[in-house]
Amino acid sequence: MLEDLKEEEIVNKVGGRFKLSTLIQKRLVQLNRGSRPLVDNPSQNKMEVVLQEILQDKIFLSEAGELAVVEHDEGDLLDMDSLEL
């Protein structure tokens, strides 16, 4: 799991280490508040869940720096920060 963070693939996918840490932090807050994982067969380790969501292109940071998710049904973007949990 932590080996994924050392790979340049995930850093480049997000746009840099700062953006990666911001994305991880924002998503961990949501998961800790009760949001459901966006990946199949989620791990009990929330950090692993977040990394898998990033690697599977389920979540990303918008241009405004907000957490967003790609809705798989229509390909639309959803601003996760605006949702009430």
C-alpha cells in the first residue's frame, strides 16, 4: 500500500505530491465521516481504499482544489465537498 505512494505513477496521475496529499486527506475525512468506498471489495484500511480510488480514476482534485468523483453511469463529475454526509 505505502509502496504505491513511492511510485511516480500515482504522483503524476494526481499532478504532484502536494495535490496527492491534499486528495488523500480530503477523502480520508469523508470516509471517516461515513462515506462509502467507491471501489469493489474495499479494504478495512481506509488509506488503501483511497489509493485504490485514485489508481482506478474514481476520485481527483478539481481545478478549484475540491474533491471530485467521476460518476460511472454517465461520466459526469460530482463535487464531493458539496455533499452532506
